[in-house]
Amino acid sequence: MAQFDDSLKAALYRITCPDSAALGHYHLGLLPDAAATPIAEHLAICPHCTQEIAQLEAFLVETAVSHQPSISERIKVWIAKRLPTGGQPQAGWSSPTFAVRGGDTGPLMYEAGDAQLSLEVQDDPEHPGRKSILGLVLGIDTANVAARLLQADKEGTAVPLSPGGNFAFTNLAVGPYQLIITGPDIEIHLPELTIA
Amino acid sequence: MSHQNELGLLPLRTLYDRCHRESERFFAQQDNDPRFCYELFRRAFVHGNQLAWDCLYQQYHKLVLSWVTRHTLYPGLGEEADYFMNRAFEKMWQGIPAENFEKFPDLKSLLRYLQMCTHAVMVDFARWKEQAHLWDRARQLEPDDELYDPFATIMDPDMRPERTVARQEMQQILWQRLNDLCNNENERLAIHGYFVLDLKPRQIYELYSGHFADVHDVSRTKDNFLARLRRNDEFKEFLEDA
Ligand SMILES: [Zn+2]
């Protein structure tokens, strides 16, 4: 007799309880009213689920990740857009990918938020067969701002901008690069810069 | 174009590096910018980008492990922290369809969701252990009675908690069958309280005080139902077919 009772209890234990994720969604306020109402009704009669919700609440407090308020948008992130000679962004640009060839294009002009960026790719006189990039950033405070040229997954060297906003990279192989200009509160990305 | 939209154009590698760096600033209690990590989540969930998801795992798995070991249930569960950490990521991955991502306006809300998933997988495991314990107890009461074990199909004690959907379907059918056999609301309340919620008759009486004359009335209602159930040939057949 006792076995029948206990087997039935084991087979039915908490069969009407919402699953743990449903309780979690309920607690985080992610459920529409139609789904939240039956859970609220169940919690009124179920000590197990009530305890699990209390554990969840305590756990969220214990592991809260907001010990320091996040400073939203501390950094302005700009993706550089190439400008035609006239100085306005190219209409209909879709991907910031440009191939630049030393000596045959003249300076390339970009706009990135408040900043204007010009890049000139040249043959590197010191290193035959290699390239150099001369850059100029205008429109932002260039104190503590550096330019970094990355190739594939390699961490590139950072060069500081001069007070006038100039920077240079030399001895470059042809290929795809990524240029990032980083300051205390700005980042300018030129994600795909191919030197041909 | 908003800054968050501009982040959408960053290469994944850059995004991951920046998320990593900003997270380090966060844990050093310095000003930090959560948008890079948020953009990783957005790509994972809205675009279904598996590489972005891999980056998130890389970035957050140690944090989730630390959550697991701090959970009050953890010491009693007898399972490796890695197991719960991996289940938590799986639960999160399954829990946010692309169209629901907009319910998470910032990184904080996403990490809170990941915390909820961590708690949920540990609760799943605890529920599974409790049920296995009830099942063991039922079997130990009459260890010699190996002849007829009507619930053996429903209760496979070796089934892991993440694979219990089939069992739950069987349990739901069983529960529905019992409900159909109840003669009135009081029987339903008594067997729900007793078998489903594992409450004592006194607790059931207090929960539904308007329904029962006294505590004995709860026990009597439950016993009457069980006596009828044992005599019910259809129910017996149902168990044998299960
Ligand atoms: Zn419950």
C-alpha cells in the first residue's frame, strides 16, 4: 500500500509546476499577461516554486553585475566613410572597403563623426618594394590619440598622433589592413583598408 | 547613424577585443562602455552568428562558473560546475529567439538573463534529484516486491534532467487520467496537494481551508480516492500499458 502511494507521489511530484525557465521569465517580467497569470496563480499555492523564486531573487542580488554604473557611450565609435574630392560622403556607399595604391590616387579623404581623416599611400623610399602611409586627423583633440594599423589577427603597433594630428606607418607589405585611431573617448575605425 | 549602428560595422575580432577590454575595466570598477559586448550578443541572437556566440562563451564562461559556485544549491547537487555553466549557456541560447532580442535593451539585462539561466539549470537538477530521491524511497519501502512495478516506465531514475521531456509527457498523461477519475473539486485539491505538491494534510487544509471541514477530512478524501483508484480496472490497465 505504502509503495503505491509513494510511487504515485514520485511519479507526480511537481508535475503542475512551471519549469524553471518559465519561473525565471516570469520573475524577470518577460512574459505576456496571458502566460504570467497562471504562474502567479500557481505561486499562490506552491511552496516549492515560491522558494525557487526567492532563491532566484537572492541569487540575482548576490551576483549582481552592476556594482559600478556603466557609463553608456563613454566612447564615440565612428566608422570612417570615404569622401569624394568634393568633400561630401559618397552616396550609396555600402561597405567601407577601399583598395589604395601608392602614388596613383592622391590623398584619400574620410569623414568619421566630427573628425576628418586623410591618408596618403606612397612607395617607401627607405624600403624598396614596400609602402608607407602618411595620415592626418583633423577636427578632434589629438592629445593622447594613437593610430594603430592591424593586419589579419596581428596586434599592430600604435603610433601617437603629433599635436597637429599627423601620423605615419612605414615598411608596409601590400595586403588588407585595419586602421584604428583611438583616443580617451573616441575610436575611429577603417575596418578594411587594402594596400595594393 | 547612431553609435550602436556604427558598432554593427566593426569586424568581429575588434568587437571581441573591445568587449574584453571594457569588461576588464568593468571588473576593475572603472568607467566602461558596455556597447561592444552588447553588440556581440546582438549578432549572436539577431543574426544567429555562431562565431559571435563563441566569443561570448569565451568572454563570460569564467564569470558564469563563479556564479555557479556561489549558488546556494551548488554544494548539495554533487555535479561539476562546468556542467551547469554549459547548460546555462545552452538555456540562454534556446531562450531568446531573434524577435525577442529587443526585450533586452542593454548588457545588464542580458547578463541578468544569463544569471537567471544559471539558476534555472541548477533548479532543474535539484528538482530531478528530489524526484529521484522520492522514487528511491518508494522502492525501498518494499524492496522484495519486484513483481509489479507499475511506475517503472514513467520513472527511469537514470534519465538526466536535460532529457526528461518524454517522462514529463507520460506524467502529464498520468495526471490527466487521475483528474478524470476525481469525483469532485475536493478530491482534486487533496490529491494535487498530496501527490503533486508533497504537502502534509494539515498544509493542504490550511491552503484550502474553505474546502475541508478539518485536517481529517483532507486525509479521508485522499484515502477514499486512492481506494477507488486501486479498484479501478481501467486505471490498472492504463499503468500496465504505460
Ligand atoms: Zn510549483
